[in-house]
Amino acid sequence: MKRSLIFLIGVVLTITSVCSQNIYSTHKKDYSAVFEVGYGKDITYGKEDKFEFLTSHGINLTPTLFTGVGVGLEYYQESEATVIPVYFDVRAKLFNKDYTPFIGMKIGYSFNDAEGWYLSPSVGYKLKSFHIALGYTLQYIDTKWADLKHECLSFKFGYTF
């Protein structure tokens, strides 16, 4: 009985491995770029809204998974500060279709007028090469005077090629 169970588990794992290799072995890991513009509403202080321009460049590991690196430019209206986030970007489409929901995560570091860790998860909907997304941005900013935590909710519009 014990040998039969071990044999059965081995067969299932082998078949699963072979099937998953067949699905993704024909997928071409090609270059992809994402350009986004957005507006962020400050939820920490209430008046530090921002405009953001972001770009990510990387590869599609599978038909539904993108990984890459990116850089952005964020302009804060009230303080007139410019922040440059540099990040690692991961996006996953729920389905391998032209019209599908997706989730994404950017993790990195910001610098220029303020420095600190950068985290930005988002959810959205892909419409062929275009997408719309709702995101949250958390930045830990180290200044000469204090360590701050800044949070924004943002709406983004993007294009992927």
C-alpha cells in the first residue's frame, strides 16, 4: 500500500511537470514596456496630491506574468517636490486574453527631493494594449528633520507594448 501511494504521487508529479513544461515551453519570453500616467490622492496629510509618470521595462516570463524594472517621476503639488522612484515591477494577468483583470506590485526606493522606500500595489483591467488601474502608494521618506510615512490612492492609465 505504501509503495503504491509513493508510486502514484510520483506519477502525478511527473505528469504535472511535463504538462506545465509543454504549456510554457512554446511561450516566447519577449521584451515588454509599460508606460503609465496617474493622479494620486493623499490619504496621509490630505493635501499632498501628486501627478505621476512611470515606465517599466522587462520580459513576459509566461503569457500572464511580467517582471521588469522601472523608474518614475512624481510631482507633489503642495510641497512642489519631485520624487524619483526606482523599482522592481511584477504584474500578473488573471487570464491569457486581451481583456482581463490584473494585479501588480512595484517595490523600490525613491530619491531626489525626498528619499525612502517605495511600495505600490495595484489592481486593474487590461484592454488590449491599454489598461486602467487603481493603486496604493506607500513611501517611507527620510528627511533631515523626520522620518515620514506618506500614503496615496491613485488612478493610473497606461499603455503596454
